[in-house]
Amino acid sequence: MRILYLDVDTLRADHLSCYGYCRETTPNLDRLAEGGTRFENCYVSDAPCLPSRASLFTGRFGIHSGVVNHGGTSADLRLMGPERGFFHGANHNSWISAIRDAGYHTVSVSPFAERHAAWWFYRGFREMYDTGKRGMEIAQDVSPVALRWLTQNAKRDNWFLHVNLWDPHTPYRTPLEYGNPFEGKPFDEWLTEEQIRKDFEGYGPHCANDLYGNGPVPDGWPRIPRQITNMDDYVRWIDGYDTGIRYADEHCGMILKELERQGVLDDTTVIMSSDHGENQGEFNIYGDHHTSCHITARVPLIIRRPGLPGGRVDTALHYQTDMAATVLEMIGARVPADWDGVSFAPVFREGRQAGRETLVCGNCAWSCQRSVRWDNWILLRTYHDGLKDLPDVMLFDVAGDPHQTKNLASARPDLVNAGLARLELWTADMMKRSASDVDPMWNVMREGGPFHTRNQLEPYCKRLRETGREHHAEALMRRHGRKL
């Protein structure tokens, strides 16, 4: 058996045409979905990039692996301590090591390890190709490496190839000669001109006014506006994101075409997913991944497995980490005993679906937040606002309000209590099975908060004052216990 894993960074599920998006962003991935299973409710346990892939590649949620942030103590796997042997041992089992130990030749084309100093990422790969731009690659930097490897090796048996594309990640940088395939085309018009004006007067890193961290986008990125002041700016922005998706999809198509050319596509399991979604105006966050909400934590997942019927849609709740466990079981490998990921391989083979009753997702890199997803509800509990206008508790109906515009917390205290109870039970259960008595989220809080907004309160409040938003600066200073 051969396995191809297409890992497209920052790809929110509702911007794929096979997930119902109004633009044809992913014709090649759409065909993949037609021949496989599309998972409607797959979520990463921890976002964004580093915590997400740490969970996938170690099989453990961040509360157990220790990785929930992009810097500080909680950006590294927990040390094993005095019991560490010559090898890491069971506590550092990895998805790729397990695949390799099952007899697969494991290969990755990705700059991820260097981008995040995540050296554990290399574990288990027999071949590792760093494309060298630390996540600033475009697909043209990545796909030729993968195609060259496939040209030489595709007909071999028992290989696993991971290909990591970055084009949907900010800043949107698809080559200008590619054009804009969506110019003048309809888009998801959930955001109004009135809301954009309100967002521009608001605050927070990556808000409409401060589109690039704590300020406007610098010059040099022609596909994106410096700020979002009106609907024309937003359309230009969303065109940049969607064009990046289409460009990545085109290169996914080249890779699939090479497998077809060599006559092995029908004998290859193909998986496509992402590390997290992307806020595109939700909570006045444009073009980044700051929350644990439905938009950021939910990712696309498509699996095309030889011998199984295509065109299926799985609506059960799954963690992406469950996909890793499922792959291991499908190739006859053992799922490590300390994993949080749970295989759904038996029901997947039978064409049935069975998932989790509740999912808990976290984000501690741009805010400190955990969410609870059950039925059609998602509850967000904010512990650190990341210098944004985020209430302590929010509740949304993701079926009726997928962009999370109407906070129902005050109207439905019964559901708020139910969600908070689920969060408390989950936390207690996770900590009972933890190698540490400290939840890594609280390490983040003690070290000064989310990495990307750490030590930024006073500089950001200075910008707010300089841009006529003094009242927001005063509110932030009060909220964080600082003198005005």
C-alpha cells in the first residue's frame, strides 16, 4: 500500500468547493472527495500551526504533549525527566515512527520543523526535504520536490509521502502572473459594509484597522490591502486567500496526475487535511488563526482509500488526531497506548460513521481559549483575550450561524452551563491521565500570555491612542490590570 498525505496549511473547510463554497476553489480536491470520503466535522484539538501538528504527529492532545503555544515552555514537548532512556521511549511515540515501523518508507517535503524549531517532527521520517523558506514557500517551491521523488519512486510499494503546501497562509503571495481566477465572481457575503466599518473602529491584532499584527500590512504584498476599510478591500483580501487555495489545489492536482501517469493512483490511499482554519472577519480577526472557534479549529479532511466506495460524507465529530490513529489501524500498526487519538477504522471500512460525543479544542498562541463542540453548539471560554474584544464566554449555533455572529450565551444559560460542565469534565479527565500536574495552558498564562501578544499591551495601546481609539486602549489597560 502507498499513502499520500496532502497537508495544506491554513485551509478552512468552508472555502473548499466540495464543502459547499460558492467559488470553485478546489476542482482537484473535489474530484478526490468524489472518489473518497469527506469528513464534515473534523477538528484539530489544538491550534494553530505548532500545537496542531504536535497533536497529529504525537497522537496526543496539547494538554498531554505540553505543546499549546508558539513560544515559551509550552512550545516544546514535555521533557521526560530522569526516566528518559537512550531512546525517547513510549511517551514520545510518533505517528510517523509507527508508520515506519509497520514497514513503510516515510518521506516528508516540508519546512515545518525549521519554521517552528520542532525537531521532534523529523522523528520517523526516512527522507526529509526542507524546502528552505520556513513557511514562506509557494506551491511552486514544494511540488517539484514531491514530483521528482514520485518520478523515481512512485511504483515502489509501501511508502508514505507527506507534502506540505503553504499558499493559503498570510501573507497571500500567489505569483501575480497566475492572475485572479475569482475577479468579479460571487463570494460568501455574510459580512456587511456596516460591520466592516464597525470592525475598523474596533481593535485587536489582525482587526480590520491593524491587519498585520498590531498595524497595517507593510508594502510589498500586492495581493492584499494595507487595511480593510470597506467591502472592496475585503473582496481584494478574500480573493487573495481563495487564489492561494486554488493555486495549492492546482499543484495537488499535478501530484495526483503524476500518480495516475505512473499507474499507481488507484492503489494509493490519499489523505488531504490542514493544520487549522483561518478567521476571515469572524470576531474582527482578518486572515489569521487566533481562536478555538468553529472556523479556526475545524479543518477539511478527505480520505480516498482503494477498495472503498467514493462520494461518502461523514458528519460525525472527529479529532484530526483520530485520523492518525485510523491510518495506523488500517495498515495493521499498533496505536500507542498513551495516545488520545482513537481509530474509527472499523466503521470507516463498513461505510458507517461513529465519532465523539464532545470535542474540546484549544488555542494559546494568539489568545488563551478553549471551545467545546457538541450537537450543533460550540461554547468558547476565553482565559486571555489576546488584546482582542473577546467575552469570557460565548455560545453559538454553528448550524444556523456558522460565522458565529450571534452570541447566545445570555439567552441560553442552560446550554452555557452544559458546555462549561463538559469542559470541566474533560479537563479533569485529561489531567488525571497527565504526566504533569500542570495544565500547559496555565504555564502560558504565568509566562505572560499567548506568545504573539506577549509584552504587546503597552505598544498596542500606544498605537490605539495614535489612531484615535483611546477608549479601546483604556479598556484594555483596565482589563489587564494596568494603570492608565
